Amino acid sequence: MELVYAPDFGELHEAVRARLRATRWWPLLRWTAYGACVLAVLVSVLALLPPAPEPGTAVLLTALGAVAVTCAELIPWATARSIYRLIGTQGEARAVVDEDGGRWTSRDTETTIRWALLPRYVETPRLFVLFTDRTSGTGFAYLPKRGLADPADADRLRALLDRHTARA
């Protein structure tokens, strides 16, 4: 099965977000950032109470909480942006997925990945995102549905993925 597509930042961002959601540490990191923000706001409120209100401390703590949440929310975008800067200049990409695995080819690269390295996948409205095993890191590959020659090929690709990988 062959897919032909030009890199798209929105799809890459969606793939990065899908990959992060499939990790154990990402939800923990996000909730920690939000918890730190709530804690900072609560301490800020306490810093404004009499007998010695400290508005400077309250502003600083609130700003630090907002920075924590902003940084956590920008990680997927920044990751996708850095990857897109690398692959976006490669022009049209071609992916061939078969019984052995996948082969991605662009202007300057050719990468072959066997199914053993990509044992899980998730389907989004626009993509199939394949993941490395939890113990081997946070790698991923993505296959945009728009790259298929026929929309009915999505069912064939899904069946192929179901034979060789597990849904995450």
C-alpha cells in the first residue's frame, strides 16, 4: 500500500500530540504543571491577606504558575515545529506499507522500519500514528489518510495495521 503526501505541520502536530498522549509521563507532566499553577494562585491569595500583604510576591507566583502551564502546553507545538523544520524541506514524501513494515522516502532520506519496532498504533480523523514500544522510547511514524490514492484504502491500511500491530 502506497501513500504520497507533502509534509503538513498540522498533521505532524496531531501526530506528536497522539504520541505524547500514549506515554505515561505526559499526562503526569501536564497535571503537575496545572497543579503547580493552582498552588501558586492559592499561595498568591494568601500573600495578599493581612496583616502584611505582599502584592509583588502574589504577582510573581501567579506568573510562575502561568509559565508552568504555558510551557507544558507548548511542548507538543515546539516538538512538532522542530521536526517540521527538518522534514518540511524534503518535499513530497512517499510511504510504502506492506507485510514487512513501512518504508518512508523523501528527497534526501529513505527509512525502513519493521513492524517489531512499531508494535502499536492509534487512528485519528486524519492520520494513522504508529508508536515504538513503551520500553524503547518515544518514537513514532505517521501515515496521513490524505496520502492514500483512494479513501477506501484507509480500510485496507487499517486491516494491515491490525494484523501487525495493536491499537494503543
